Amino acid sequence: MFKALADMHIHSTYSDGRASPKEIILTAIYKGLNIISITDHNSFQGSIIASRLAKDLVREYDEQLLVIIGNEVRTDKGDILVYCYEPIDVPRRIDYLIDKAHENNCLVVPAHPFDTLRLGIGDALFEYNGWDAIEVWNASADPRANREALRASKILGLPGIANSDAHIPEAIGSAYTVLELDELSVESVFKAIKNGNVHPHFGYPPFKVFIKKVEWSIERRIRKFLGR
């Protein structure tokens, strides 16, 4: 068994991130991560592309990096992270989503659940069964929201994971989860999360990276307004 570093909530140019899947992979390798998931909004596409690219890039750089197929789904209650072996069609109703995900051996994890300004599901977290883990620390969420998520995971007895929710490459790895794995594979990652062999590492990006995040947020809103 060995320990691997995972950041499983990252956005690419396939939704509202600044970096391409290739840039994300290279940044993750540079920062010493072993596992990533590109979880673009309502799309598996970024992670699909990254999964294909990673096979060549890890050989070129002689590094180990596993890409988990992921999606941040905007449900009827808020945002949910879905991790899969292969892309699936995802319903927007939470109860349907949980059932469909588990039918396809996917994991379902509420994203920043108590950050209501960023469409966390809030107390609806307690209304559903079937969560595989909770994102207890999100490096883009405020401390109060993260504390509430950590508290909820303890109340429900669910594993907690930490992620960066990076929209710019500099923020990747600002929070991450240490996983205890038998091997570097999707099956082993899913097993570790389900069994609670996870150790969330709390953190926020440095101030200069925070400023870059704000600048990117303003820039992408201007682009959206201008239709670019």
C-alpha cells in the first residue's frame, strides 16, 4: 500500500477554466500530484481528453498520473461531483443521479455543499442516501462552508475529501487528498474513497494566486458578456 496525492475537482477550457487539459496535466505533474479529475460543469469532455493525453505525457515525462473521468453536475438542488470509469448520461434530479451513477459503478460526492453562493446543495445533503463521500474542503469556498461540510461528514459517518476547485492552473493542488492505495488505478482510488482510506489536506492558494483567480473570474465574465 502506498500514499497518493489527489486533486479531484479542477476545471478546464471545456467549461469555465483557463487551462487546457494538457496544461492541467503538466501542472499536476509539476506539483507532484498522482491523481486528478477534470470536473467541468455538466461535461465529462475535459476529463476524457485529459485521460487520453495523460497516457502519452506520463511516458514522456516518466511520471505517474492517473486521470479520473469526472463531471460537476448542476442538479435540481445544487452541484454534485460524479466520478466514473467511463462517461454516463447524468440526470439532473439528485435521486435519479445517485441511482444512475451507482448502476454504473460511479461515485457521487456533493461539491462545496454549504457554499450556497456557489450552488452547494446545503441541508439537502441530509435528505438523500447514497453519497460515497463529501467534499469537506474546497479551496475556493469560504472557511465557514468548509467547516459545515466537515461537520456533516462526521454526522453522516462519510469519508471527506479535499480539492482545489481550480479554475486557473496556479491553483491546482492548493487543497488535496492523500489516498491509501493498493495500486494506481481507478478501481483502487474508488475503493480507498469508499472505505475511508482518505486524508484531506486543507489549504488555500497564496494571495497572489487568489488575485489571479479574481482576474480570471472578471475576464471570463466579460468574455461571456461579449459572446466570446
